[in-house]
Amino acid sequence: DVQLQESGPGLVKPSQSLSLTCTVTGYSITSDYAWNWIRQFPGNKLEWMGYISYSGSTSYNPSLKSRISITRDTSKNQFFLQLNSVTTEDTATYYCARITTAMSYAMDYWGQGTSVTVSS
Amino acid sequence: DIQMTQTTSSLSASLGDRVTISCSASQGISNYLNWYQQKPDGTVKLLIYYTSSLHSGVPSRFSGSGSGTDYSLTISNLEPEDIATYYCQQYSKLLTFGAGTKLELK
């Protein structure tokens, strides 16, 4: 079965970079699909942040484009989120998920989410 | 960006009820509309994709419909495990989510 698991620091200082890892088991991230980051703010609003496709191409939410980078390590079947110059507004629960373009860009597998607080 | 509006933020229903949750888009989205369920522990599951296609393993009491700008998710016979928050998501331009509808027991 496909499983995704987020990991990374739970606390980041303002102006620093937020770095998270999504480890995928049960499916190779180079075989197909797009591998995404989504965040949920306090109050429960969901925001799609971006993805890296199976081929390595990326797509980002324009609202984040200057601060975000999604990369991968195919040998470890992991993909990563880096968000630069964070503020308290970036405090959220961060999810990784798989998108299937053949199904209306639906996210068919999600991680459990990891909470990140931006605070000094 | 296309804005997704779920006008009902919370909804109370009884076990066995038929429940309908609505979602509207700020412009037409050509049926590129998906529905998710989020449990209180944060677990998120895909229920419906492309307006009305049931995702694998999802009970048949869940169904979706709609077109143009207006879409809905229906639970035909509410079960205890359906108590959750439900989100719509579009992909016509970028990906955006509705604000969610929290389903509670009456």
C-alpha cells in the first residue's frame, strides 16, 4: 500500500527556512504521478503549495513562488519542501500527498501531517 | 484564482439521515471537482473525484453531482464514522480548496 510520512522540525524561527521531508513507501516517486505539499492553517484553510512530478518538473502556487522549492532524492524515495523567509503566517500543519492527474488532479494518498510553528 | 465557497460551515444531522454538502466555484470548472473527508485526528481521505466518480474503497453511500459552478456531496445514510469535515477542491486553474463543512451529530 502507498504510504506518505512527513518529518521535520516542529519549530522554526522567523526569517529562517522551513525544511520538511516526505518519505514515500509502496510506490516509486519516479514511476508516475505528482508529489505535493499542502498546508492547513489554524482555522482549517487548506492551501496547495506545489508539486514535483515523477519526471522532476515542478509547479508552484504563484503566491509562494519566490520562497518555495520542492526537490527530491530518488534513491531514498523522498521529496522535500523548503520555504524561505518564514513568518508567523507560515504556522500550519503541512501535508504531503500524491496527485493523480488522470483523476481530475485528485490527491488520493495523504500523509498524516506535521505541525510547524514559526516563532522566536 | 478560482474561489471555492462552501456556504455551510457546520451541519448537524442524525444517524441514518441523508446529508448534502454544497460547494460553488467563482467561475465554471468543467467538473474538475474533488471531495475530501478530514477526521478530527487530521487524517485526510479522497472520497469523490471528477464530480461524481467514487474513489476506490469509499462506501457507496457517498455520491457527488454538479456542473458548471455548483457541486454537491451527498451521504445517503449517515453512519457514525462519517462525522468529519468535508472539503471540495477544484482543478481548473491551479488547485484551490473550499473552507470546509463540519458535519456533527444532532
